[in-house]
Amino acid sequence: MSEKVIKSKNVDASILVVGSVAYDNIITPLNTGERILGGSASYASIAASYYAGVNMVGVVGHDFDEEFINRFNRRSINLDGLQKDLSGPTFMWTGKYHENFHNRETIDIKLNVFENFRPHLPNSYKSADYVMLGNISPDLQLHVMDQLSGNPFVVADTIDLWIEIKRNELFELIKRINLFVINDSEAEIITGESNIINAGNKLISMGPECTIIKKGLHGAYLFHAEGIFALPAYPVIDLQDPTGAGDSFAGALLGYLSAINDTSFTSIKNAMLYATVTASLTVEAFSCDRLESAGIEIIKSRHAELKNIISL
Amino acid sequence: MSEKVIKSKNVDASILVVGSVAYDNIITPLNTGERILGGSASYASIAASYYAGVNMVGVVGHDFDEEFINRFNRRSINLDGLQKDLSGPTFMWTGKYHENFHNRETIDIKLNVFENFRPHLPNSYKSADYVMLGNISPDLQLHVMDQLSGNPFVVADTIDLWIEIKRNELFELIKRINLFVINDSEAEIITGESNIINAGNKLISMGPECTIIKKGLHGAYLFHAEGIFALPAYPVIDLQDPTGAGDSFAGALLGYLSAINDTSFTSIKNAMLYATVTASLTVEAFSCDRLESAGIEIIKSRHAELKNIISL
């Protein structure tokens, strides 16, 4: 099929997003952000909300800022699946970026209410056709899959922690999903292959229909039964905070696929362009601030620009 | 203009290549090569010889292997400008690759006859329309330009050494050339910009019509008055020795431009694809071995493959 350009959100389409909702404390070489809105579900949902409706599943604690709820509401994100656990504070992550953003170090993690989180899908979510399993334990990602009816298109993300401590569950998950989205260092840890082509081919032999390996500012590769696609990154000049770029990428990707209701090789390639430019907004400010305020017109203009940059 | 696909070498076209001809000693994490054919002019000339005739300018010493001359002859490279200096041995470079090829260390350099090398163009070379100034001192690159008549399209490469010890001469050179081809770390040293977009824009403000910044296995960016073009690398699986990849890239690029006799933005973009796949052959063996033996059919097939990989 030919490319479908997004003109505006498809309000008849929707995706399910499961992940973390967090307070982040971020230290970059340039600046510091304290108790800012973070978490894989936050970034993925706001990114996806440019393309389709979003049903969010996650948990927050007794201290979660009502203004953050308003932010989700303003993006028309359905929060029926967002649990409020009054027994403790919200999950908190503290991270620091070093050396021109090349390395990230986790300074502190306070799981808080996330420790006992069991994602529970409201009945209205269970028949979702497009599902994004953001970065949480593979146990919980599998638990979400067990609640799904029908035959949804499922995207999952993970991080190196789960590859180390939940390897079997992660491998079980990979078998059951349609699209695995990870970064290059994680792909190497999972497959033992430092060459991205070998790593990508090995990953799709492990179960998922296709895999996207992200290389940060060096772009991303798609590995699919029909071929390989390599996409340079959108050229960000004003990098402020890379946190959430991967979640935004995956959220926008699935939002686009849901909006056009097609998951062909060509559609996934086109989705990667939208995912890349959407994630480019995330990294230009702390938290979801720029992602949220940018608006669809900037996404459309960056999409056209990226298309130009990669065109012969 | 639309893309011109290369079917075979254009024997009516030719380029001038100036650079080093060397014995290399190479240590990689996998293997070792001793007294193998190296040097920027060797790689660039053999790469370019797939597309157009090549007139080479360089110097070798009394110990230069006659079989290496035969290798150039077999690629129909014109050696009228290759000086033989019997006063000493050939330039020798010893380098070592560390950590999965990420870092290169120069173990030893013996300039030998290269120390007193002054590139002298035979009269028949002076009217060249396409000129590649491979990595040698900017003094010598300027000395070559002073001998040129007409209005040739000039490509130049450099390395960090010259940026440090011949900065003024290098800046003078950059003003006079058409296309500057360097890698990302060199671009950062010259411009002080770690962001590739800022670095590229700054470089074209310094004089050259356009600049290509190479990122190794992460591809290359073209900065041109008409826009930016980003190209992923050809996905090499069997990396054996990265030496000469940049020289091969530049040589093939100029060879292609000469073969189609066009230097428009579109043509330079298309040339980058041929340059990338030609360089992919170089790195699959020590020296020019694979580059030389591969043949045009493999180049054409990899070109088609790369085009597929970057196509929506």
C-alpha cells in the first residue's frame, strides 16, 4: 500500500498503552529537572495521542500531582485503566546524563506503589486491536497479554535490567508479540551479536514478526520478513533531555499504525518516520513538555523535512 | 536530474587522484596484515576505477613491490604521475584497531620518501575536470590545486593531524574546493560543534559548495546549499579491516560523478550510494584485496540492496 500522510488525529482509532507513570528527577550536562512527569506510559500515551485515541494502564501513588492528570486529560487520554494506589507514593526514577548525553546512569529508583502493580485491563480495553507494552517487567507484560481478546497487533519495549533478571519471561514475551522495539545495546545483550544486522535477524528468528533496533541519534533499523529498512534520525539540534525518546517513538509508531489501520511492511516504515519526528520533540525539553505543546503542525512539517532528508 | 545507474565503467571519463601510496601494517582484533598495499591514493584509485579512468599522483620508494604496480595496472590506472624515489623506502604506516574496531591507534609512521614528496602533475593531468585530493598535508593539496587549469570539481579529505598542525593551510584549502569529505570526529575538531547538523552547516559556511560528514557504520550526511541528505551505511556483516573505507568512499564518489559528468545535489546523493557500497567491499578484507576482486556486478547488486533498504 502507498503511504498515508497524517493530517490530523484519527478519533475513530485507539490503542492500549501499558507502562509506568513516574516522577522523574533528571540531571543533564545542561540542566536539572525535579519531580517532573515521566514513565514509559506517560511518554508513549502523549506521543500516540497525536494519531489516535489512547487507553492508558498504569499506577500512581497518593502523591501524584493532579495537574499531571489534567495534562493527560488535555490530550484526551482515557485514564479508566490508571490505578490510584493510596498506600504509597508514585514510582520515582533519578537519572543522570554524562559526557554530552552519551551515557546515562541511574542514580536512584524508588518503586513505591509500582512494586505491587498488577496491570488490570478494564473490560472496555480488552478487545484493543493495537497494544503497546511499554517498559515494565516482562511478567507484567505477559499478564497484560493474557487479558487480551481477539488478535491485536502488539508492540513491546524492554530495558537491559529485564534482560538480566527476567530473561525467560522476556523470551516468552518476544515469542508472542508482533513488533519488538529496543535499542542497539539491548539488542546486543539479548542476542550476543554486536553487528546490528546479525542481531536484528536473530531477534526476528526468536518470534516477533518484526523488530526495530534504535540507535539514538544514529537512527533506527527495521527487520521484517519482507526486508530491512534503515532510517536516519531526525536531526535534532537542541537536545535537552533524551529521557522518554524510546517510549515516544514506540507510542507514536503504534498510534500511526492504528490511525491508518494497517501493519504492512510499508506502513511500519512510514510509521517509523512519524515515530522519529515525534520522539525528536520529546528530547527538546524535560519531561513531556515539548512533546505535549508542539502540536500536529510541527510533526507534519518535521515529517516532510525528514522525508526530504532521506530522499534521493 | 534523475538518477543514473552505473552499468559499467565509463572509459571516456577520468579523474585525477592525489594521495599517499603506502605499505601498511595492520592489527585488528581478528587478524594481522604485514606490508600490505595501503595509502589514500591506492584505495581511492582502485575504488574510482570501477566508474572512470584514473590518473594517479603519488610517490613510492625503492622497495615498492612490482606486484602492487601490476595491481594498479590491472585496474587500468594511469601511473604517469606516480613518482619512484629511489633514495629511500616507501611510506609505511602501522595501525591497530581496538575494541570491536571502535578505536584506531597509530603505532608507527615512517614517512620515508613521502617526507620530501612534492606532487607534480604531468601536463596531461592538469586539465582534469574531477580531482580527488586524498589525505596528505594541506600544503601539498594546495600545491596540486595551483597546478590545475580549467575549473575542475575538487574533492578533498583530511585527518585530525592536519587540523592540528596545518590549520591555516587546511582552512585555505577548504575555501577553494567543491566538496569536503571528512568523518564526524574531524568535523567536530574543525568546527568545535559536536552536533553534526551544526558542524555541517558551519563547514559549508567556510567555503566548500558542500560537505559530506561520514559516521562510519552509522552512515553519512551531505550538507549542500539545496539541502541535507542522510544515508545509512551499507550493512556490512563481515568487517575485517576498516582501513581505506574513507578513501574508497571518496574515490568511488568522484569516479561516479565523473562517469555521469554531473555534480548536482541529486547526483551527489546518488554518488553517495555508490560510494557507500564500494567502501563496504574495502572493509571486508585487508588492503584493497576485496575492493579489487569484487567486480562491478557486486557493486550493482549492493547498490540495489542499499536503495531498497532506504526506500519507503
